[in-house]
Amino acid sequence: MSALSLLQLQDFRSYAALDLVLDKRPVVLFGANGAGKTNILEAISFLAPGRGMRRVAMNVPVRHDCQSGAWAVHATLARADEESFSLGTGLDPQTSARRVRIDGQNAKAGALADLLRLVWLTPAQDRLFAGPRGARLRFFDRLTLSLHPGHGRNATAYERAMRDRQRLLDEGNADPSWLEACERQMADTGAAIMRARADTITHLQTQIDARETSAFPQAALSLEPLYDGAPEVDAPDCAARLAALFAASRPRDTAAGRALCGPHKANLQVMWRAKAMPAALSSTGEQKALLIGLTLAHARAVATSKDTPAPLVLLDEACAHLDPDRRAALINEVCAMKGQGWLTGTDRALFDAFGDRAQFFEVGEGCAKSVG
Ligand SMILES: Nc1ncnc2c1ncn2[C@@H]1O[C@H](COP(=O)(O)OP(=O)(O)OP(=O)(O)O)[C@@H](O)[C@H]1O
Ligand SMILES: [Mg+2]
């Protein structure tokens, strides 16, 4: 079990100060629009490396009236092994940089991921299936990153090599050995990116397939390359084939001003399996149910993956659009998870199916009151 037993916010968004004392049960935050529910989930999301679930710069969440210009989030994390850790992060006003502390010692943001994993679902993801391909691939890469910590490094190195290569192509008359060096880097990191993504699809699909009777529809996931001649991910010469593709594509990429082939040209396809229907064509509520099913499968994949602690699961407005049966099913799944679930909604009644299996907080006016 992973759970927060204490969460403290200082000058974070709408909160001057917030202190939540918690037990291990799931947490329900309810209150009116603008009450500050998502702000609490966002604060938790900063207990992982990265820019939080709203993907903002570090200075953005600071409370508007705050004099010091600094914000802080502190939590006590209780883990299955009965160990507990003190995690802190925030903005250092002197350096305008992020500060991370683990058990009172300064630490790198990456070290947070060794102790705490997070999975989140936000209303901004509601248009994931019908929205732009790039957003869907970014979403999927985030899932991949939580199972393959090196994925982020490879993605950054790939992008950098791709930019360097394009600059050489744009300038013309580049030394072929420079181009080759860029393409080799793109090919090596590209092959690693493809392997990590394929492995993630396998893990997610295994978790999805294991829930035949789930109230959440089963998705069939695949990654479609949007260029000709894409190598098979498990081909032993996958990297060499990518390098050959890049070399052959130089004239076309020069004319286009961008690389037209490679793993950045991939499309995550999600099908509603039982209906053999693309997720994008499903109804609003059906898409939400598919997305929740995918998120829960992801949480189980992280929980069962070697060396990763069970993730906390942040579900912002997940019950909106769900019919009562699906809501009850979601609540049962959240209760069965090994990591604490955090749910928000405008109305407490949405969460009645929890009974006393959750702890409830009424959120509003810069505080959150425990109401059972
Ligand atoms: N930096 C900030 N300083 C002060 N207040 C802020 C800051 N950023 C956002 N807020 C305020 O926080 C309030 C609560 O936002 P939040 O998104 O948490 O609401 P919510 O309870 O999730 O509402 P909804 O049900 O509409 O999703 C908003 O009214 C917003 O104006
Ligand atoms: Mg909200």
C-alpha cells in the first residue's frame, strides 16, 4: 500500500496554508466549482518529477497574494513496508528553481520517482481519443515513462539529434559524417523509444485483458507508424534500419523542413474492442469510460511492475459523465487498488457507493474540512 498520511500546502494556488491529516483509505474531495479541488491534486502531482498535472512552469502555482513568491508542498508517504518518508517540494524564491527534499535532505526531483509513483486523469484528457495525434502520443509517452524511467532521456536525446540533423540539412552542404552522427544517435535512441513503447502496450494490454467483466470497456491498443518502411521493433537490426531510413530520407526531409520518418511519426490507436469501433467515434460517456479503463490498467501495470511502488491515483472529475453502475464499479476498483486513490467531484452524492470505505473532505474558501 502507498498512501499519504499527511499533506501540507503553503501558498499554493488558492491555499495560503492547508493541512490534511489522512488515513490510508481513498480520499474524496468535493465542493463547488472553483472551490480548490483540482489545486489539491495538482499539488500532489508536484511530488513527482516534471511540471505537474497542469504542465506549468514552477512559478505559476504560487498564490497570487503571496509576498514571499514561494510555494511549498509537503507530504508524509506511508508505504506497504510500513516505512514512511517525508517528501517536500516547492519553488525556491532565491533561485526561482525547484527545490526537493526527501527526509529532510536536499534531493534531485528524479529521486521522488523512486519512492512515489503517480497516475492521473484530468478533464483535459477527455478529448484524448478525438483530439490531435501529438497530444495522444505525449499522453502515451507519459505512461511509457512511468514503466521505463529511461524513456524520457531517450526522447530528449532523439529530439535533440533530430533538430541538429535538420539544421544541417537546412544549411545545405553538410559534412556527411556529421549527418551520419546525428542519424546514428536518432536511430539508437529511436529504437530504444520503440522498444519501451511496445513493451508498455504489452503491459497495458495484459492488464486490460485481465479484466473481462469490468464495467469499463476493453480497449485494443496499437501504435501505427505513419511512414513507410518502419522496422519491426523486435528486429535485431532495428536501429540500423532506422539509420538507413533517415539517410534515404535526407532529400525529402530537406524539402519538407522536418523529418518525415522515425518514431516521432507514430499514432496511438485505441479501439473499443467489443464493438470494433475506434474510440474517437464513441459517445462522450463511452470515451470517458474507455479512458478510465485505460488509466486503471495503467495503475495496475505500474503496481505490478518490478521495483515500482504502487502508484497514487489522482482522478479529477472522473465520475462526471458516468452512469451510476459505472460509478460504483470505479469506486470498487479504487478501493481494491494498492495505492491511495484521490477523487474529486462537485457533489458528495456522486461518491455514496464508497460508504465508509473513503475519507471525505468538503473543499472551499481556502480550506478542506474533514466530514467523515
Ligand atoms: N496562483 C493562484 N493564486 C490564487 N488563486 C488561484 C491561483 N491559481 C488558481 N487559483 C484559483 O483557484 C481556484 C480553484 O481552482 P480549482 O481548479 O482547484 O477548482 P475546482 O474545485 O477544481 O473547480 P471545478 O469544480 O470547476 O473543477 C480558482 O478559482 C482559481 O482562480
Ligand atoms: Mg477542478
